Amino acid sequence: MLTVVIGISSALVFGAADFFGGLASKRMNPVLVTAIAALTGLVVLLVALPIVGGEWSSETVLLGALSGVSGAVAIGLLYACLAVGPMSILSPLTAVVSAIVPLSIGLLEGERLRGIGYVALALALVAVVLVGFVPERGAVRPSLRGILMACGSGIAIGLFLVIIDKTPDDSGLVPLVVNRAVNGAIMFAIVGVLVLLRRHRRSRVLRNGGLDNRIETRAWRPALSLAITCGVIDAVANTGLLIGVRLGELSVMAVLTALYPAGTIILAAIVLKERIAPVQIAGLVLAIGAGGMLALA
């Protein structure tokens, strides 16, 4: 029961982080938003580390670093596939693959549920597809390149879950600290490359001076606040995920956390007054039912 609560809660919190990250990305380069969020998350985790504790070891650092690399790969491929589109197909495809990879590994390693648990996992996977479905008018069939990138992103997300599950129980928050450090370093390196590639454009903006620069600074402030908020919330979500995989089954946590789009669409409906599609409502209802069944399993 506790694993189910943590899994669903983490999914909703992950969705909230995506919501704020998405708002920030409308005003700032998405890669820079991700880098700032990673740095913010690192600060939050470093503050929490002395309180929560955790043993440093070569194994913990290695696994944390690998999870940071897999996270960076996942983000890069996710942005790329969503840019290719259609989002209505590639977004839920990514979420489903991200659940199937750790689910399969967990079951292969001997995790067992009661009969109702397997039914619940199947229903939850269907819920993942429905919740992640983004209705698009005139959406076209995805290209092979888009499908491969979506699957690659999902595999990378799934591997992140598997790697975190393998970290020593006495490592506390250390794996997440290393994860955020490596992820942030990779993202800022990419930002640096992008800045160099666009240096001539940047120079023209800076040469405007005075009022134009002040306007640009003011425009960045809300985006920066949103990116920082995203990083704080993401750190909380990752902590919940870490606790969940250590207390319960990887297979259960994998499927439940793949419901993260639910948090995004709920916040979008509340804050932005966006309409939730009937298919997404059906997915939310199905997810609640699947969660209840998993609690009984």
C-alpha cells in the first residue's frame, strides 16, 4: 500500500515539475531550463543530505553518475522526438516504454505479485497511454526516426529507474546528488556549445545595450523562477522515487511513476484552465482503479 501511495504521489510531483519546466521553456531555451533545474535540484539535495544522511562509496558514485547520463540522454531524445511529432503518439509511447523496461527487468529478477497485481499493472499501462495522449488536430503518422527517438528516450528513462534501484540502501540521497551533478554538468556543457554556435546572434543582442538588455533581463526573470521551481519539485519527486524503489517493487514503481503526465494535465487544467480531453479523464479514472488494485496486491 505504501509503495502505491509513494508511486502515485511521485508521478504527480514529477508531472508538476514538468508543468513548471514547460512554462519556463516557453520563455527560455529548454536545455537551459533543464540545466538550471538540475543545478537547483543539486542545491536542494545537498542541503537535505546532512539531514537524511547517506554513505559515499565508489559503487554509489558510479551508479549515480550513470543515472545522470541516462537522464541527460532521455531528456535530449525526448525533446528531439517531440519536436518531430506528433506529440499525441510519441509522448505516450515514451511513457509506456519507460515503464516496460524496468517492469520487465523487475519481473525477470524475481519480483512477484498476486494475480490481481498483474491485471492492475496491465491496466496501469493502458492508463499511461490514455493519460499521456495529447489530442492534436490533423496529426500525422510518426516517422520511423520519431518512433526510434521516443523509444530511446523511454529506454533511457527506464534505465534511470533500474540504476537507482540498484544503489545501496545505506547510500541515502548520495546517488541523487551525483545524478544531479552529472546531469547538470552535461546540460550546461550543451548550453555552452549552443552559445558558441549562436555567438554572432548573441553579440548583436548585446550591442543593442541599454533598454533592450533590461527588457531581456526582465523577460528572463519569470522563466528563471519557473526553472528553479521545477528543479525544487523535481528533487522532491526523485527523492520519493528513491524511497519507493527501496521500500517496494521496482515493477510497481516503474508503472506508477510513468503516470507523470497526470500531474501536468491536472495543473494545466487548474492554473491555465486548459481542457482535459475525455480520453485523459478515462486514463485518470483507470489509473486510480489500477492503483487501488495494486494496493490490494
